[in-house]
Amino acid sequence: MKHLIDILDLSTEQIDGLIATANDIIAHPEQYREKCHGKKLATLFYEPSTRTRLSFEAAMYELGGQVLGFSEAQSSSASKGESVADTARIISCYADIIAMRHYKEGAPLVASLHATVPVINAGDGGHNHPTQTLADLLTIQKEKGRLHDLVIGFCGDLKFGRTVHSLLNAMSRYENVRFVLISPEELRIPEYLRQELEKNGISFRETQNLEESLPELDILYMTRVQQERFFNEADYIRLRDSYILTSDKLKNARADLSILHPLPRVNEISVQVDSDPRACYFKQALYGKFIRMALILCLLDIQ
């Protein structure tokens, strides 16, 4: 495995291996503190990020490595017109591995075609976010003890939600997984994804009703309506409060429901829910650091 651009670049066996490594890092952190000594991670973030960028940096530092890079396009030569391809070539001279977030779909793939070091897609537009998916999978495994025999509800912006797209693709490969897709009509999953689910015989249904769906779910994956993906502010304002998860709405949900959210949230999950033992989204952010540590080790071929 040279790069990670799409979650489908990984087999389920490779995902299981990364999860096993992440769990070992959690159990034995002292054994990993110098694994990346002398190695450098470049974080190329053309789009704002808190969790993804800082968890990559924390991951590399906790492995004993170093970090360089930029946190916005305007502080890089992209503001002068430098191409992604040229940036990838240049950064390959300075770093051993690259994590790239970009507002254009496909930009990390372009970088991977020109870089001479491994490239990790840290989110490209509304397309993919494979490392968030790895964090989600680790969270599900920790909370449920399995990645099969689950009913997963995705709620909110399923059209532009790259975390949704990646996790749908990943979980579709595990046995007896069923999806409930909860969204306004305007924010349904893209047609290409719907066709993929149908072609592969994956069980799913689409609905606009969150409360009606809650009792059947093992996992609820909430997402925010993403203002940055809208061309029309009026549409965003009309749709942004389509779903707000509150403690009252959870009364009919399963006692062992796991509530995930890739974050940041706006108001789609009430702060009252934070104290509910079913809320997993802050643990999910922590697990993101451990799975990124495992991924860095894998791509650098460090045992």
C-alpha cells in the first residue's frame, strides 16, 4: 500500500490490521514513542481543519517524528498559482509522508501521482475522507466489538458529506450490515452511491424521519449541514436545522445505541446529549489519533 486516497484502497483485512495496531498502541503507548524517530510528516491543508490536522500532528509527535506544513492555502505557494502536482514534487524533497486536505475532489489523487512519498487523503471536497472512516471503524469496533451484523443510520447532509460516502463504502463490505439514510430530499446520497449500493445488493432505505428510525438503529451517525458546500445561502438556512438530536428524541432509542459524529457540530446534536453514555463522538475524535498513528506506521512500513 503506497498511498491512501480512497477507503476502498484498503482491503477489509488491511483495515482489521490497522485496527489491531491502533488497539495495541492504546494498550502499549510506550512501545511506539520512537517508531518514527527521524521521520517527517507534511500536513498540506488547503481547507480549514481542527481534528484531522491536529490529530495527524499529534500522531506523528507521539511516534517520535516531526511535522511541517501549512494550515491554509494562502500561506502556501498555491496563492501564487503553484499546482498540486508541483507542490507534491517539492514537498517530497522535504518529508517522508504527506497528509493533504483539499477543497477540490481528486486533488490528493493528483498529488499521489507526482509525489515520491506516500500521500494520505485527509479529505477532498465532498468526495472522500478515508482516515475519518478509519476513526469511525475503530470507534464502532471498540463500542460494538464487531463491524458486521449492524443497522447504521446516517442522518443529515448525505449529499456532500464525504465522511458518509467513505463510511458507506467501507461498511458495505462487512456481512449483514443494513443502512437507514435519513435526510431532506435535497441532501440525499449521490446517485452514483445509490447505484453502487443497489448493484452490490446492500440493504438500505431512505427516509426523512429521524424519530421513526431511531428504535431500529445500532449506530446513529449524525452530520452537520455544511454551509461551505452550498452555492445558495437561502438553501443552507432552510435546511440547516432539518435534524436536531435531543435527549427527548433518544427516549425510544436502544439502550446500547452508539451516537457518532465526525465533528464539528453546529446544533444538530444538543449539548444535553453529551452526557448520555451513548454519545461517542468525543471518543471518536480521540480514536482518530490512534488510527492515524497506525496508518503512518503502515505507509512508512515501520514494524
